[in-house]
Amino acid sequence: WADLKPAERENDPAHLKTEILAKLAYAVGKDPVVANSSDWLTATILVVRDHIVDRWMASTRENYRAEKKRVYYLSLEFLIGRLFRDAMNNLELTSGITQALSELDVDIDFIRELEPDAALGNGGLGRLAACFMESMATVGVPAYGYGIRYDNGLFRQAIEDGAQVEYPENWLAFGDPWEFPRREAAYTIGFGGSVEVTKDWDGATTSSWKPQETVMATAYDTPVVGWRGEKVNTLRLWRARPTSPIKLDLFNSGDHMGALSESNRAKSISRVLYPADSSEAGQELRLRQEFFFTSASLQDILRRHLQQYDTLDNLADKVAVQMNDTHPALAVAELMRLLVDQHNLKWDEAWTKTQAVLSYTNHTLLPEALETWPVNLVERMLPRHMQIIYTINARLLTDVKTAGHSEEILEKVSLIDEHGGRRVRMGNLSFVGAHKVNGVAGLHSDLMKVTVFKELHQVFPDRITNKTNGVTPRRWLMQANPGLTQLLRDTIGDGFMDNTEKLRDLEPFAQNPAFRAKFAAVKLENKTRLAHLIHERTGVKVDPTAMFDIQVKRMHEYKRQHLNILETIALYNAIRANPHKNWAPRVKVFAGKAAASYWQAKSIIRLINDVGNVVNNDSAVRDLLKVVFIPNYNVSAAEVIMPAADLSEQISTAGLEASGTGNMKFGLSGALTIGTLDGANVEMLEHVGADNIKIFGMTAQEVEALRIKGYNPRATIEGIPALKEVLDGIASGIFSPSDKNRYAGLVDSLWNSDHFLVAADFEAYTAAQREMDALWHDQDAWMTKAVLNTARMGWFSSDRTIREYAQEIWNVPTV
Ligand code: 26V
């Protein structure tokens, strides 16, 4: 023991075993002979957590001592998943803990799966926030994530009779061993009421908001450990509590329900994650969530700053606040209110600071996902903030007018949309209150300048910048794909683990048959693991040697899972017509949740399941085609799915997928991409080279041109016999014999509007798929491309993305 180096000492199995047994006894309260698997998991997590805590306190202390600038990432979503393997891996304790547990007769892979998957997010935006937290710790950016500690995360999806059914999720049922409740960090959040204006002795006025209702925000902290455990940051999630648990006067007068209703109204703010990632949330509760976590976070930030510096003069030198989409956009008005009304700054001074501190990331151009709130709702819920928004707007419009811009531009940059009921434009509010505004991939950032923010970009041409997304290679390569990681270490050494650009050293091995064989063997092992999961969850047996062709992501018409399933049906028809042709055996894998009220998306899920039912039981296609829908896609499922793909489907209508991040996770594990020129696919093409990615279909420009010219889906479908046959088949009830009209809505919408241009891209997609078939038959060529994908994906690490934010938006150093 004494001879071991500190790192080895920490990872010493004998020592870890003692620590686990101690936790089991004194924290869990169990004797090893009666402890169940969950008890062992809790005890082990608490041991790992102890190893994090020393580094956490050291990081926090050092950041304070060196007066480092802190970055605050405000996000309504953090799609974290499980933390056990992540924390162990980053502390490099995996081997020690595995051995310690095995000596205790505990199977680490079994208990690992008992940890709930923390799904405090919907999809890409929430998972990006989680990758960013890990990368900020890794590159040494002192950072806090701020969000909401939802009692219930994203619903659990079951497939019943082929259709999605939603069940509540309860990740906190047995408590969360990672979190530290911070009773001392609590803030009062106001709602409603009125604004009082007082005149000072010199005639200046002070406004003061008298809320009618108050709610407490209390903090729960989770440490976020970076790679090699060097730095540890904090994820601080707010929980809503009533300011007074029950109204005693009501309670004593016998109105027990009335006394509790106010308490429930408060608690409901942090009850549940909104399970939609587009289309207006609209409800008042959503706006209450947005203000609740924004206000609590800003109060906490100012308190921490003043505690350390006792002045706000240096606020912008020491604080950067990133708004993840417009969900925290009220930060613009709330920071102004805190600075002007509570800390007595002059308006102009406060505005300069606000803009210098805040920046904003846009994640979508879909019109239905751009937030606006009715002026009368904001006025009622946040009267002082509405005044502040009006003042910001008045000054903005004056400046823009003075600069000589037209009436038309004025109307578009205004924070208020005056058409059809007055609404506050949260995108414009965020843009105007921020010093930098970024998109999440090159194409997306360019499109922002000519669509949603066209006029604001004309007025503030230096504000929009691009920060192409990335994913953390620790979770998505090292942890999810240990087989490949080991092969890479044996082949090119460990350098890529600290700098993914070094994956480039793999390039020459793409031409090496012996290496390709090992690469293929790892892939087959990963596919076998996925085949087990598919069998477990769907009852369908799939052949791991077939091509695994995978589309997993939220269900959305713009992502075009229907293009994929329609082409699958066409393939099925072709196989039946010509069963002895040299087809490439394929397993078509789908997974993803639909928002509960999104009928068309749910209809697509059902169609995929219905098609699977027919295809998988048709002896005529033998094992040439299988179609499976894996229920309840989440981070943990993704960790099994991504490393097992041969082909990654990234087929959104060009111009509509802001970036995509699944595309990067697939690519890292050596999947080939079939995709449109959309989002980050464009940059993947640049990095992996045109020979190693299959791009098809219309470009964003062509999409726009076709829409302007007028798109006729009926004529398009009539011109593609294979597609017409597919649609007629679906409409005639081939896949839904018990309910022949089940897909009338879906099929009609394709014939009559096809807003996402499925028919327009159908032939290009089919041709691209047949090219992939041909390539599959040349396994040497396929594997060469697969290796080159892994070798050239290093740039898509979220470490690179975070370094760019640090340098160009936050002005903080990285290590
Ligand atoms: C919008 C709304 C609208 C109201 C209901 C609740 C809600 C929740 C989330 C959103 C915004 C979703 C935007 C989003 O997730 N965008 C995705 O962001 C990824 C990370 O940047 C990116 O890779 C995906 O392409 C993009 O769709």
C-alpha cells in the first residue's frame, strides 16, 4: 500500500473493498449477507462519490482563490442518463471497483443497470447540455449548470399493440445518491402582484415589484467530474417548495383543501419536465418554470459574486451566463430588474453589464418551436418584467430608427409581435440581451442570418457566430464502446483519450486487413449485444451478421422516419418480387419517443411496428429483412445502440435539423452515415471525405427553391411507381388488416401536402440505399470506410466545442 503511487492507491481493490463495506454498513445500514443488489450499488456509488468530493472541494477552492471567471449554463433540460460508469471511468477507478465488487461476489454489470436513467431532458438540446457539463469539467472551465430538479423526468414509453403508450417516470423513487441537498441555498421567487414606484429626493424614481405569490427555490447539487478527475464542477438543480407549507389560518378555519392548494401550486413548478420539444407549450406552468429557475439562478450568481467581490463593478469580468435556447430568456429582464431595482444601478450601466454577461444559443429554426408568450400573460405573471421588456424595446426601436433602418425592419426586430394578439418574442429578447448569439452547426448558423434573425442580423451583423456541436468521447466512445477503445489503445496508444484529434493516427490502419478484421470483430460483438437487447425488448430475433441500419432520435416529421419506413416497405416489395437476387441482409432498427399529443409522429411509430409485424413473420423474405422498434429510447439504450450500427440514418429535410448529435456518436463508433446535407452532416462530410459518407437528396437551397416554385406531391408520387405502390398498400390496410383506415391521415397528408418533401427525396434515397447494399457486399471496402469514420470524427468532441465557446464567447481560459 505504502509503495503505491497516489492514483494507484485510489484504485487499489483491497482498499476499495473496505470502503464499499463501510458504506454498506454505515450509510446504507445493511449487513453484507442480507444486502441486495441495489444496496451494493448505493454503497459503491457513495464510495465513488467520496472520491469525487475531495477533488470537488479542491476545484471550488482553487477557482475562488484564483478569482477565476465562472461560466453558468442555464438550461431547462439536462439529459444526464446514468452517472455510475461515467464517474468511475473519469476517476479511472473502473478496474479497481470491478475487482473489489467481484471479490465481494457482486457483478458490476448487473448492478450498473439498476441505476435509474436521469431523463431531465427531451432530446438533443438536453443531451448537449449534459455533454457540455462533462467537457467543461474536462477542459477546466469553472462552471455551474443550472436547471430544474424535476420529480418526474421524460415519460417511459411502452409499445402496446404497436402503439406508443406513456407511463410516468420516477427516477427519484429511491432517492438520488449523487445529489447533495443544500438547505442553505434557497431563494424567494415572486409571481403576479404589482409594481410600486417611489420618487427619491432628487426626483429619480425607483420601481419595486410587490409579488402577490411567492415560492421558494431550494438547491440540489450534483458534482460533475471531468476526464481523469482533474476538475469537478457543479450541476445545481432547483426544487420548488411553498414559502409557508400550508396556510394556517385557512387550515384552522377548517378549509383543509384550500390550505393545501397553494402549497401544491408551488410544488407543481418542479413536478414534471415538459415532454415536447417542439410545438408551443403555451401553458402558464411552463412560463412559471422558466421564470422560477432563471430567477433562482441569477439570484444565486449575484449572491456568490457579491460574497466574493463585494461589488458589481467587475461582474462581466467574472461571470458569463449562457442561455440554452430561449427557455431562460427572461434572464434578460430579470438581470436588469435585479441590477436596477435591487442593486440601484443606472439603466445604461445595468444594460451594458447584462449584455456583456449574457449569451444565447439557438437550437432550432422550426417556427412552431420558437417561443412567444402573450403580452397579457407576462403582464399578469411578471408585471415588472413586462415593463422592463417594454423599456428595452423602446430603446432598441429608437436606436434602430436612428441608424436609418426601415419601418419593415423595425417591425421585425421588435420584441413584441403585434400580429394576431400581442406576444413577446423570446428569441428577439435573447438576441438583443446577449453579446453573442450562436447556432449549433455551420449551415444552421448561416440560415439563422437569413431566416428568424434576418433583420436583427442586419442591425447587429457581428453578433451571430457558429459553434458546431460535439459529443463527449468519454461517454460515447470509452464507456459505450469499451471493445473499440481497447483496440484503439492497442493500435495507436492512449493519446486519443486526452485529445480525440489523435484518432487520425488510425488512418493508415484502414488499409491494413488484419486491423480491419479486429475492427469488424469489435463491431460484431457490439451488434451481438444489441441483438440481445432487441430480443429482450421486442421478442424479435435478429442476425448480428446482417447490416444494422439504425435511426434513433425523437419522432418528428422533419426527421423523416416515414421516409425510412416507406423505403423499407418498397424494399420489402422488391425482395418479395425477386427473392433470390443478391440482397444485402438488413436489420432496420428504429427507436424514439413522440410527444404525447403529436398524432402524426405516433402514427409513424405505429406504422413501423405494424410493418415489422408483417415483414418479420413473412417467410418469403427469410432473413433478408427485419424491422424492429425498440421501446423507451433513452441515454442508456443509446449507449448500447450507437456502437452497434453499421449504417446511421440522418435523413432530415435539408435546412431543418439544426445540428444533430446522434450522427456524431454513430460516426465515432465507425458507422457509415446515409444522410442529407443538413445540420452537422455537412461538416461530417468535410471531415470524413465524400468517399466515406453517403449524401443524398435536396440541399437546403433546393428545398427553398422548390417551396417557392410550388411543390406538387401528387404529381411527384404519381411519377414514382414504387412509392405509389407503397402508399396504396398502406392505405389498403396491408399492414393494419384489423383497422384498414389506420393510416388514412398519414397517407393523405403525403398525397396532399408532404410538407417535409418525403416524395421529393424518395428516389434519391432509394438509389443511395442500393449503393449501400453494393458496398456491403464488399466488406473490405465497407470496413475501410468505417475505420476512416472513427479516425476522422475527433473534431466532433464536445471538448473542441467548449474550447470555442470559452475563447470566443465567454472569454475564459482552458487547459
Ligand atoms: C422547444 C420547446 C417548445 C415548447 C415546448 C417545450 C420545448 C422544449 C424544447 C424546445 C427546443 C428543442 C430544440 C432542440 O432540441 N433542438 C435540437 O438541439 C440539438 C442540440 O443543439 C441539435 O443537435 C438538434 O438538431 C436540434 O433539433
